[in-house]
Amino acid sequence: MKKLYGIGTGPGAADLLTVRATNVIKEADVIFAPNNKGTNMALDTAKEYIENKKVVLIDFPMGNVTKEDYKKAAEIIFNEIPVDKSGAFLTIGDSMIYSTFIYVMKELEDKDIEIEVVPGIPSFVAASCASKIPLTVKGDSFLLCDEYDETLMDKFDSIAVLKTFKNKEELLNKLEENDFNYTYVKRASLDKQEIISDKEEILKDTDYISLILGRKQEV
Ligand SMILES: C[S@@+](CC[C@H](N)C(=O)[O-])C[C@H]1O[C@@H](n2cnc3c(N)ncnc32)[C@H](O)[C@@H]1O
């Protein structure tokens, strides 16, 4: 039977790949990754284990990705994995968190293929460690989101907002209004990692590989 692994490659540093992820990548016959206009952080992270294997980059349209697009991706993946062989679909961070893999996996459900998911260190965990800002302490509620919702603001003590390249100013204003401290973490674990708390500096930055951690101020 064919087998597909979803592999979380972690936040970007090669030594933050798990041992299991490296073993699966070394064993896999084909490597899959979303095509990000040439650059792909997950592939870069794992390159030392991919060596000369076949790499299939899957195109997803910019903006709205439809069920049809995921279906097509699932077809490509299914057809590229030879019978009784395995493929590894690489995603940044963890594959179960805001990842294309989730939708592709769904479209493979009724095909004759086994799926296994290997965890990766999520970006917000790496960012918390890099900045030494705890995500949660005893009694805290924590919100992870990519589109933050102001109506939830009084329901949590700690927040991580991913994909912060859009509406950053509005988000920072709302955090301030609701007495949250915030920190911008860019490229956590990578050489170009930056940890910024100055509002103007945060607003100037446009890197997609960035997130915002917020914690309710203690009174
Ligand atoms: C499509 S989501 C993928 C999330 C990923 N699956 C995870 O577990 O963290 C992409 C977002 O992850 C965040 N991200 C990924 N790697 C990061 C890193 N090294 N430093 C900061 N943010 C990162 C950014 O917010 C980026 O816009």
C-alpha cells in the first residue's frame, strides 16, 4: 500500500527537526512541498536529509484555494507515490496547524493510501522560547489564531497571532486598548531571527515568517 507522511519540519532551524521526521524523510521515496514561488522554508530546513530524492512542488493559487485545488494536489500526490512506497509532505512548524496538509489529507481519505502525521515544533512555541515570553502559566487561557477576533479579547490571558503581515496596526491597537503587552517575533530559530517590541519597528516589517505574542498586563 502507498503511504503518505505529513511532516512538520519545525520553525526553520535544521536542528529543530525531530529525529522521527529526519528518519521518515530519509526513508521516503518522494518529497512533496507547497510551491512558494521558488523558496520553501520546509525544504530548506530538511535539505540535508532529502539529498537527491525526487521533489514534487505542488502549486496552490494565491489567495482563495478551493476544494478543487486540494483535490488536484491529492491526485498528484497519489499518482507520484509508487505502489508500496512512501512520500513525505513537508510543512513548516507542525502539519496540523494552519497547514495545506490538513486539506490535502482530507482529499486523500477515500483513496487507497495510508496517512501518518509526524509532529513538528510549532512556530509560536519556537517564538515563545526565543523571546522567553511564556505562552501559559497556571490558570491561563491561551488563544492561537490567524485572524484575530476582538469579541474574544476578554476570554484569554495570552495570544499568538500568526500570519501578521496583514492588519498589523489594527491588531496592535486592539491589544493596547485591551491592556495586552505584545512582542513581534520574526524568523524564530533562524539566523535572521528578530524580537521586536517597538510598535513603529513592528509596523515597518513585512516578513511573512513572523508572528505576534501578546500577554495580558498584570495590574
Ligand atoms: C501557514 S502558517 C503555518 C503555521 C505552522 N504550521 C506552525 O505550526 O507554526 C504560516 C505562519 O506561521 C508563522 N511562522 C512559521 N514559522 C515561523 C518562524 N520561524 N518564526 C515566526 N513565525 C513563523 C508565521 O506567522 C507564518 O505567517
